[in-house]
Amino acid sequence: MSFLSKLLLIFLLIGMSAFFSMAEISLAAARKLKLNVLADEGDKRAVKVLKLQENSSDFFTITQIGLNSVSILAGIVGEGIFNVYIFTYLNSVFPNFKGSEVIANISSFLFVTSLFIEFADLIPKKIAMVNPEKVAIALVNAMSIFYICLKPFVKIFSGLSIIIFKILKLSSVREDMVTYEDIVAIVDAGAEAGVVHKKEHHLIENIFELEERWVSSVMTQRDEIVFFSLEDDTEEEIKKKIADHPHSKFLICKNNIDSVCGYVDSKDILPRIIMGEVIGLKRLEEIRKKNLLIIPNTLTLSDALDRFNEAREDFAIIFNEYAHVVGLVTLNDVIATLVGNVVYPDQDENIIKRDENSWLIDGLTAIEDVKKVLHIERFPEDESYETIAGFMMYSLKSIPKKASKIEFENYLFEVVDVDHFKVDQLLVTKIKSIEKAIEKE
């Protein structure tokens, strides 16, 4: 075989190796979600790629047969293709140099190997990684032909690999389950690339957060609920509560908060007060509504939203396992969690930013909100508590007192106000800024 024929064959083998390299990487990297979209749009080649992904072991068997066959042929053809010419050149320049043959052989080997590494491996794989779906679709028809031609060998090698996998007790099936982390990673990547806008990014994060946060994290606490007691409240006390707390709805209880028996709309009471009608407790009993939505404190915000939708109500009372009222949640509370930092990105009454390195945080602030503001991925055992006060109590292993401190994730959490064993406010400061302040002093 002439030198030119060998050279042309080398380039042909490089092209074949590049083809199999691109096919291998593109099929492995092609995203099933994007291929499904293309298939729904009528791209038949996308359907073929999806079928090949379902039988990935057969596909990779084809590529390995092709790559190894090409490598063997390249070794046979490329052996000594350039060494004669290099040896002749070295002899002409250095006539008495005894190492010319060795240098010629090594140089020829390195040159052919470099061609294959660069043009048959690196460049094709980079192309396939950048546009995996496009490359997979472009090559799928040719790969289908190779599959038909090499089917007997594919069955033999695939069968042997399956037996080995069974012996090693390994799964040979590709898992394409999309997880929460996968979606978050895609959304984050889209936000960084500018495809997903900042508000859209926040909204998507908040949607997933509904599945993570307990309903009690956004509720009005038990001691802040305004209610009417049928046994204890007088008409004047009821009027005062309405005047001091202009809510649209008020709970009605027999005596204490745990004996809830319904609610009343302020629109049913206010006209009677304006008209000067006498509203006795008996009358209040008559106008109360009994279809009160009661939910357990073990529900997530997503579950609570479903309950609101089913009951066609816009507020609910939250009970714990001991049948005690722990709080009240409204539909607005849930919606505010969903769109709060989208519609009002800088408004958060519970977290006040003092400067670049410190924040005043209400003790009842949900731990998820604190994570966002401080950019902390996870608090220790954060499934055991719901608020930043709960974090302090968990970390201290006691009821927090004024000036109690905790260091975590380069932040100093300090209790600045306590009211009847309840943590009202914390000061959170970056530790590095504290150290700089000390150095200045």
C-alpha cells in the first residue's frame, strides 16, 4: 500500500472514530425532556434517539465495537507510516547518529496518536457535549444502520455484560427520574444565563417551598388570635375588640380559644352596631357560621392550599394532636409566601437589615426565610423546628435568655429581647465583620 493510500485510510479511520465518539457522548448527554419536546413536535429522529436510550446497553456496545475496531485498524495501518521518512531525513542531517531509527519510530507513533486524540476524540466529544440533542438526532439514522449490521455481535456482548451485572448485583437500567434538585439546578442555571428572570426565579423557588414549609410557619400565633367568648365577653367587650382589631372575621368560642364553635363576619355585626341595634350574646350565637375549616398542624402549605380550594374558604384554624388551637392561617398568608418576595422583594417586617453585615430578626420568623436572607443552605436538624427561635432553643438545649449567643456558618446569632420565655428578637451579625471591628478598636 502506497504512502498516500495509507494516509487517506488514516484520515478515514479518524473520521469513523470521531463519528462513534460523538454518537456515544451525545446519546449519553441528550436530555430526555428536550427529546420528548422534539418528539411531540413530530421529529421522528428524536423518537429513535429515545428508543436507543431505552436500550442504552445495545447502543454503547455498538460504539465500543466501532471504536475498538477503528483503533486496531489504525494501529495496523499507522505502524511505520511516517518513520521511514523521518529516519531518512535524520540520516541526511545527522549521518552518524545511531538513535535515528528510535527517534523516527517514536515520532511517527506520537504524530499518529496525536491526530487520533485531537480529531477523533477531544474535538468530537466537545461538539457532542455542547449540542447533545442535535448531534444525537443527526447521527441516529447512521447508528440504526450499524445496529442492524452488528446485531449478532451486539446481542453476544450485551448478553455477557448483563450476566456480569447480575453476578455483581448491579442495575443495568438507566434511571431518568427528575428530582426536585434537578429542577432547582436547571432553574438556577437558567437564572444565571439570563433565560429565567429574577422574579420568575423567585416564584419557582417559592412554589417548591410550599411543599417544604409547614402551615404553622406562616400562621397567626394562638396568643394573637382575636375571638369572642359566648360565656365571658360582654357586648361592650365585643365592640371594643371589633374597634381595636378591624378583622373581616372573628372566631366564636364557648369560653376559651380551644372551644371554637364557629366564626362571624364583621359585615354581619357592623351594620347592627351602626344602626344601634342591641346585639346580645344570644343574637351573636344566631348569626355565627359553623362551617369552620379546621386543619392539623402537620400539613404543608401546599396541603393547606388544597384544603382551602376544596372547602372554598379563605381561612382555617390549626389544631395540634392534643386538640388545642395553635394558630390561624388565611389564604392570603399562603399566597404571600408564594409571591411575597416577587411582588415586594425588599419588604419583610420580620427581617430588618441594619447594614451589610447585620440583621434584626423576629424570633417567630420562619427558618426558610432566614435561609434565603443569610444564604444558608441548611440549618442543623431544621426539620425539628420551624422558626429562628426554635433554632436557638435547639442549639442551646434550653430556653434562650437575653444575650444568649450561637455561632453558625460564619454568623453570630444573639438574643436581644425575650418576653415571658418567648424570643422576640435576635441580632444576626457576620463574624468577619465583628473581627474587623475589634481590630479597629
